[in-house]
Amino acid sequence: MTVGQLVERGARHHAGKVALDFFERHERATYAEMAQVCDRYAKALKAFGVRKGDRVGLMLPNRIEFPIAWFALAKLGAVIVPINMRYTPREVEYVLSDTQAKFAMIDESAWPSFSAMDPWPAALAMERVVVVGESPDSRATSLTHLLQGAAEAPLQEEVSPGDLLTIQYTSGTTGFPKGCMLTHDYWNVTSYASACRDFERYERYMCWSPFYYVDGSHLLLKAYWQGGTLYMPNQLSLSRFADWLKTYRIEWVQLPELIVREPASADGASVCLKQVHQFGSWSAGAMQLFRDRFGGRSNGYYGMTEIGAGTQYPIEVEEMAQAGSLGMRAPFRELELRNEDGSPTRDGEVGELWVKHGRAVMLGYWNRPEVNAEQFRDGWFRTGDLMRRNALGFYWLVGRTKDMIRRSGENIASREVEAVMRELPGIADVAVVPVPDARRGEEVKLFVQVMEGMQRSDVPVDRILGHARERLAVFKVPRYIAFIDQLPRTATSNKITKRELVEIPDPLAGVYDAEEQRWR
């Protein structure tokens, strides 16, 4: 099936049921209404010039226009390019230029970052930009104007399951984000497998993740397979989360460990949760705390944008979550652990996870032939994650070969942050490493080596942070800054040995804390 066909299926089987409820915005639509308005959007976008294969940037927050536009573009056979609302002009321009996007749909709140792009993407004319809300530029088209006169009659276009639907950008070791090419089949197979995972049907889902990440769209399709209602807040709120669960009688939710530990979630008596997916890696203590407070099931899985789910928990052995396992291989997945030379790793030993290329695995990285050649080997995709597997087929995550930082669920490529910080005058070189953090998992630490003949005071932390905030999304901006006389390097290749920087006994001694605005 295509995603457009799934939308039509939902309208046939669950016509009068609410499909989406953006409760803080008071926006909701039934399955039948979603199908009708998607056809209207699709006809309007086609009249606007959007054709099959055209890349269309979507820079929208959690509002009902995002899933409607997503579905409409899927029906047209266009390619959606989701853009993080927190991206700076530099990052927005990179994504639009990399995909050669011809069209864009932008929320009015994102206009300052979008309009400040310099240089402007060559393939994108301002006349092909649609603004959701008030349009600050007369050359752009407001969504209201675009939809005027568009009919809601069904739209039939030649779209197949193997067609490209999304170019989803994700951080990687090459520095700047890479675009994962995801087909209609990828989205339907991964969401269907998720909907069937525990043989339960849920009526009320909640997703707090932004739609410009894969989680939002994935959970929407998961709800569509089951005919459930997806409730969506504007953004995650630790203090209000438990109240949302009670008010809307949520049965299934993706839950960060922070919510479990939040005092406001202590009273779980009136919560209707049946199943929780663990967002990120929970500690064993958090799992027990969740069971004590809420009483529902909780498990997680290993996944990444490139492959969807790689592992999952069999519901019969839920206790393996207490042992820190990520579960066993997921449907449509063939997994192997391999050594550096590509040979198989024996049970109990640590190896890199390789995933067989097949259904619901990305086609590859957009416009990155050299990266594809490196990461795909003889029909296998190299994840860059180090794991251990026991004789029963259960997997444990050990570490990452990639130079990545995982902060509050966000993947941050160290090389991207380093490339930006090296632009600052007075800096000879930098290194970015993770620092363990109880609240966010990991924090970003920046080591700065100033140029020979200069003092540290010549490159003050205010200037460093200002430079980072202008050019990086807020979640990528280093929290900790440390000056170092000489970055450690290998004798042969002169590469920075980050292992020495990570293994400092007290990583916060003598650093500047940008959040607390003080030297430690």
C-alpha cells in the first residue's frame, strides 16, 4: 500500500472516529474529514505546480496542517522534506539546497529563520513558498489563498509503494545531517509492524514528539492501522504530562524516563495506560518506578531512522527489559554482529550491528554516494552501534562507533558543531565530546585550543556561545566550555584522540557552564 491508500482505508473503516486531536490548539478531525481535506490540499498543491518527485520542505510545528500536508503530498507522489523548527537559517538553507527543493510550506513562526537564509536556495523561488498563517512577504502565498476554490473530490495519481516519500535528515559522522530516503513501503511496513507488536488494539495514543521527526509521523500511521485517536500537545511538558494522560485516558504513549521521575507523575491511580514505549534507555530503577506508579507494561526497542525498528521485546519475556536488553530482532529484520574486519562476532562478544538491506530499510542517503558505499556492504547496512548478543538472541547496546552525542533524545554530530566553532577567529582547533548528564542523558562539552600567541581572554565564552547560537539549533549549542593548551593527538595521523578527553576523571572541573552562567 501507499500512505495515500492508508488514508483512504482509514476513512472507509473509521469514518466518524476522531483521527487526530491537537488538544492545546483545539484542532481535531475525523478519519473521513482527514481524507476529504487531504484531497483538497492535494488538488490545491497540484494546481500550485507540485508534481510527482518534487521535493517540498515542510517547516511546521505540531499543528493539524502538518499531517494534512504530509498526506496530501503523499497522494501526489511528491517528496516531503521535514525541517526542524529549531534550525538556524544556515541549517534550513543546507537542507533545502541539498534536496534542491522547489516548494516549501512554512509556519509563520518559522519565518524569521526561513527568510534569513543566505545564500538563498537556488531551486526555491519565493513565489513557490506557502505560509501557514500571516504571510510577511507579498511574493509568498498564504495557505488560505492556496486553498480557495480547491475541491475535495478524490485525487488519483500514479503512486507506488516503492516510490520515495520522505527525505528525513538525521545527524551523522560526516558532520552535516544526511537525508535518509524513505519510501511509502518503509512507512507502512514499520508502522504496521509496530501496530501488531503486542497483539493489542489501543483506542487513544499520545505523541509529544514534533512531526518533523519520524516519531510523529510513525505514530500517526500506527494509529491509522488500528483506528485509534492520536492526541498531540504543542510540545513536551514534564509538569503537565501526567494530567494529559488522565484527562484524555491515554492507553499508549512513548515515555521519556524524566516523566517517570517527575513528582507530578507520582499519582498514577487514575491513569489508563496499558502500554508504554521507553523513549531512550531507561535505568532498571526507572522501570520499577513506572510499574509501581502506573502498573502498565513498558518496553522499548532499538531503532534508527535508517532502518526503523531493529529489535523489539517479545511480550512473553518482558522481564528482559529489567536486564537492560533491547530485545530480539524485529519483523523484516536480519541482524548480524561483526568485527572490524567484517567477520561474524561470537555470542557474548561485542561487535558492530549490521542490518540486512530489505523492506522498510532506507534506499540510501540522498546525494551521498560515497557515504552509501561506506555504510552499505554487500547488501548489509552498517549501523555504527556496538552491541552484544547472547545465545538466545537478545541484544544489549554497548556503545557507538559514531562520533555522536545523544542529548534529550536529539542526535548531535560532533563534527557539525566542531566545523561551526572552527569558524570563530582566534580558535586554532576544537573538540566536542559528550558528558554524562542525569537529566538529559548526555550534554555537549566543547574543548577550545586558542591560536598560538593569543590568550584565552582573547576568545571569551560569550563570543563562543554567541557564535554557536547564531549558527546552530539550540539543542546543539555546547553547555560546557573548557580551554585546553594542546588537544591530544595521535603520533601517526595527528587526529585528535577524544578518548583521552572523555576519560578525564572530573569532566566538569574548571569548565564554564552556559546554563548556570558560571565557571565551575
